[in-house]
Amino acid sequence: MVKIRLRREGTKDRPYYRIVVADSRARKEGRFIEIVGNYDPMKDGEGNCNLDLEKVDEWLGKGAQPSDTVKSLIRKARATAADS
């Protein structure tokens, strides 16, 4: 199964995440298929998540399953895009 999930990067106490499409059997920081966005929890406000909604929709259409956190980030990104 293909998952859309977070891939942790950054240093100790300074986390930074890439939102990736990966095989569910791959390690958390292992091989991935495509990067569809990034998330920086250290930033305040709405600018902490950049997500390519077209790529996300394409992968969701192919049957990819988002993790709970990524599902929340997608919901927030759609709300922000609708307001603009």
C-alpha cells in the first residue's frame, strides 16, 4: 500500500518534515516515491506548511492513504487555499 506520510529531517530539537509518498513497507526515513510538500512545526502561523494539492489529489486518486497528521495538514491547506 502507498502512504502519504511525514519524513523527519532537521537536527536535534529543530524538527523539519517533508511530506512524502512512500511504500508502507519502507522505513520512516527510508526510500520514498515523491515529495509533495513540507511542514515546519517551529514556524508560527499558517506559513508553516507548503503542500502541492494537485500532486496530493493525484496520489489520493491512485489510492494512497494519508496518515492522520498528513490528513489534518491537507485539510488545513485546503481551507487556506479556499480563503485565498
